Amino acid sequence: MGHLDHAAFGWLTPVLSYVMAAIGSALGLRCTLRALETSGRSRRNWLITAATALGTGIWTMHFVAMLGFGVSGTDIHYNVPLTLLSLLVAVLVVGAGVFAVGYGHDRVRALLTGGLTTGLGVASMHYLGMAALRLHGTVHYDPLLVGLSVLIAVIAATAALWAALNIEAPIAVAGASLVMGLAVSSMHYTGMFAVSVQVAPSRDVLPGATAMQFIFPLAVGLGSYLFVTSAFVALSPTARERAAYAAAERLTESAAP
């Protein structure tokens, strides 16, 4: 068995991956709250933004953490199409869960459906990303830990969507985002502890791209997207703020001579 290193760069990748998960969660929750305050096209657009924020945040968390992953006795490459598919699955399946909450009439049913769908999307992204690994050897999984990782993902997603439906205070949303980020990170490392690798030394060139050739620049790009979108959401007025502005303008106009 090859020795697995989950933190080749020390605490850098675990901490940075957690930050990405927390930012994606905060942005996703905030956009879901904005969606629930609106209707029509505006609600749809906010939900799309929430889905892309959550999906890319979770994906970026996973692959930033994977930058610190290594196996003794073999290099690691990544299958590019499968890696991109894991990103697409994250956004689409998480999006399905977010839309279930955004358009559900029965809140309890919408929460359970959305939590299950979103959690399965997180888990699917993780294991698709792992399927993209190319190394000299065979990857094995502990079924019990795999099941536990999926359960953590579903519980975390359900808790996050519950927060989106029931919490409005910015400080509370921030706290929920930190907890969600911790839960997503826990799901990732639980899934990683389920992994063992039977190394088969070889001089053959591995197919795919190295982490620095492909994963690193893509993660930087998606991380930049999260920061830019966070700034946009923070600066855009809420429905309540727009209503207050409109009321103030009407009051000013009525008071004018």
C-alpha cells in the first residue's frame, strides 16, 4: 500500500480549501435569501447565482484540498474531461436542490428534497473528482466511510438550506456559512480517509494533466469568480432596501413645493 499524504503543504491547503467552502456557502445562502424575497425572472437569476456559487465553492474546496494530496511511489495526474464533468455536476445537481427550495410551496418537503439533492450533488462531485485521478496503482474505498461521507454531505446541505429559509440576520448567515464550510470540509476528508491505494510502480507516462498544469489555474479562476460575485452581491441592494429607497423618494417628492 502506498502512503497517503493529505496535507503535503502543511495547513495551507486544508485552511484555504475551508475558506473557499465557507465563501461559496455564504454566497449561496445570501443569493438564496435574495431569491426568496423576489419573484419571476429576478428569483430565477438569484437562484442560478446561488447554484453556481455553491457548486463552484464546493468544487474549488475539493480540488484546493487535492493540491496537497500525494501518494508515495507514484505521481498523480487528472483526467481533464472527468474533472470538468465533476464541476458541471456540482453546479447542476446543487442547482436542482436550490431551485427545489426556491420554488417549493411546502417548505418542509422542499427542504428535505433540496437537502437530499444538494447533498448528493456534493458527494457526486467528490467521487467524480476522485474518479479523475490517474496514478500507478489501484484505488480502493472503505464502504462505511464512503457512506458516512455521503450522509455528512446530505446533513450539511439540509442544514444550510434550512438556514437560508429561516435565518435573515447577516451575522447569523455568516455563522451558518462557517458551519457549512466546516461540514463540507469534513465530508471531503472523511471521503479521503476512505481511500487506500495499492501502488504498482511503473515508468509509463501517466495520462492527463498534473495538478499544477490544470487544477491550480482552474481553482484560481473559480476562486476569483467567487470573490467578484461576493462583491457584486454585497453591493447590490436588497428588495427591502429598494422599497425603502422608493418610499423615501415618494416622500421627498410629496414634500416638494
